[in-house]
Amino acid sequence: MKLLALEISTTSSKAQYLDTDLGESTLLVERNPSSSDVEAVCMHAIQLGRKAAQGREVDRITTAGTWHSLVVCDSSNVPLQPLSDWTDVSNRAFCWELRKHDSFVEDYYQDSGAMVHAMYPFFKLLKQSTDGIALTGRHVGSLAGYLHYLLTGTVKETASMLSGMGLLSTSVVDLHPMAKALGCTISPICDWRDGSTLSKQGSRLLGLSEGIPVLPPLPDGALNQVGSRAEEPGIMTLSMGTSGAMRMIIPEPWFSPIHATWLYRSVDNGFLLGAATSGCSNCVDWYKKHSFDPDVTYAQIESSLEENANTPIFLPFLVGERCPGWDDTRLASFHDVEESMTTSAFYQGVLQGVVANLYQCYEELLKSGHIPRTIKLSGGVLHSAFWKHLCCNYFGVSMHEDIQKQTSLYGALILAARSAGEELPSYTQTVTNVLDSDPEMRDYYTRHYKRYRYWYEKTRIDSTQKRSI
């Protein structure tokens, strides 16, 4: 089979062409344009796809993107607003007020599997409605959904995508009552196999033949589970890219008593139990940018690090907190700072703070009773030998290093093949490397986590207080 996968992530667009018969593959990754124009971002991904497939035949195309993006269009499907993604928490004051109402929070959490938080498209729409902006006649979908529309002329979304947008019910494969009450038109729900075909416009844009099957919009988080070969209970994925997330397939819904985790639909409409953090490699990039010369590489910084060094505590909330506290007004901060600490110690503190927040989420996820027998680590963290071993030692368990170059994109290719009744050949799978934790580091990270939790609780503000926003 000849497959083409297109994906728009938070910071980059990706395209991969794979000929399963010849074993030929072309992978292209480029940073997204610094624009919030929906069509511009989509066209960038399409141009990458055109380049990857140039001069080749294609049997199947997949479209994928981030879970929490929002595109609002008019009745002719022309975007009316700039692109919004999970990094946009401008309505956090609105959500802060909503979280004061315990019954509303509980009802929404049970209905949607998501928490009251500014990153979710549902609350961006609810804020507009509350402000008196009529949503009637407006069409709502994801960025991947708009990419699919440009290629096929068809409007549709998978249940998994809508679930991550905070719009889908946890009890039935349908919009939950609060989403229906918004008054806008939300893209119709389809099965992941319910594809469209490449339109005349899509043919011109990609330089491919009209009529090629195109799978519906798929979310990167759910695709990561597929690409990591973690589609059965007992396997947890830990993806550490711009943000961080851990996910497990579970047979029945489970809701955290303190709303610390989320519950979305998987690709096949089963259940994904997970937790996610807003601060991951974005925090590392931020600190490097402001503390080191531009020509200093990450490898050069990390060559001088020692895992048991004296470091400050870092709370990684540059764009607010997702799990477990869901406080979109939280701020990042350093604590336990000593005069002797260097920029390298602070850099290491950032790495540790990110992992501490993830470990905090891991503790909450385990309260479900679903204990993973395998943890598969993926994302940009794998480019850092120091950070991936730090992560393994902090959790105190062995982890399987998923060394697919682009795990969610690989998941999209897997589903493209399955849609035609085939599986990808075994040669496309990478050999997993197992990272073992160092027992001698356990005490060091136990002490670090205790300090992290002290400052986490110390800086927490409950609903009876008011943070300056």
C-alpha cells in the first residue's frame, strides 16, 4: 500500500509517505508558520504532504491534529476567528468563576470526562455565548477537521476528537447536553473508518489524483496510543513533547473523586484514562532561550549535569496547570534557590520540575486501580539521554523507549492500512529499548518530590481566594 499521513501538532506540521511494498518512506517535519490564520496553518501541512508524495501514487490519506484546537466558521465554512489551541487560556478568569460552583464542576466532569479549564474549546464557546455573542449559524470543529475539509469538501469529526474538545458525552457516542445547548453547529460525528474522498480542490492542492480515500480527522493523543502499540489495557503511554501526557486504555469509565484525571474516547470509541500537563519541553525551551547563548546546544548544557546535584524546585506552570489541579491561573516559579546554584542547576531544576508534575499525575492515575504493567516513553524527551533516564529514575520503574520518530504520525499510518483491511509490515516497527531505573537514585528523587509537593501546596489557591489574573 502507498500511504500519506498529514498531521498538525502544536508547534509543527508533519507529513509521511510510506510505500509498504517497497519499504520506501519519506518523513518531513517543519515548524508551523507564526500565524493564527487557520488556512495558512493547514496549507503549510498540505504543502509538506505534496512534497512528501511528489511523483508517487497514493492509496490512502490520513488527517490528524491536536486534541484541543478550535476552529469557528460561518455557514459556508469560512473561518471567522483566529485559530485557538490548548495554549490559549485567555478565558481563565471566566473558568475560575465557574470552578466556584461545585455542582456545575461535577456535572460537567461526569458528562464530558473533562474538567472546567480554559484550554477546552467548550469553555471558549461558552464564554462567547455568555458574553452575548450569538453562536447560531456558526460551525465548530477542530484544526484537523478543517484540514480534512480543505482536502475533501466534507465536514466531519471523530468521537475521539470531539471528546478531547470537551464536547462529547461519556455515556453515549453523542454530544453531551451542555454542548448541545451552546447553539452552534458542531461537526457531525463519524467512525474513524468513515472516510471521505479527495476532492478536485484537494487533488490540486496535493498534486494527487481525485477520489483517493481520506480518513476523517484523528487526534494526536489517541494516535499516540495506536502508534505505540498500546491499544490494550495494562499499557500506559507517557508522551513528553511540548506538553506531557499519560494515557491508558480501560474497559469501563472511571472518574477521579477529585477530578485529577480526564476520560476521553479512544479511536475505536472505547475509553482512554489519562492525565496531562501543560508544561514540558516548552518549559525547557523557555529557560534555555532566556539563560544561555543561542549557539549553546542542549547537549552541551546537559554534558555538565549530574543527576544528584543540588537544584531548585521548579513549578512548571508557564501556561497554567492542567492535571491534577486544573488551575489555569497558576504561574511557574522557582523555590529553594541558593546562591551557589548556577544556570545549569536551574536548567536541571526545570527538567526535574516537569517530571515531578507528571509523577504527581501518575499517582492520581494509579488510584483508578489500573496499574500499568508497561510504560512506553515517547516524544522529544527521547532526544535527551539525561532527561529520559531522569524520568525513569523519578518514577522508579522501567520504561520502554518508543523510538518511532513520530509516534502519532505512525499511528495514523497504522489506521490508514487498517482501513483497507491490512496491517503495516513488521519491518516498519522499531526495536524497543528498555530503560531501567537506578535504585540508588530513589532516595534523592523521593526527597525532591517531597520538596516539590511542599511548594505545590504552598502556592495553591482555592476557589474562595482570588488570584490576580
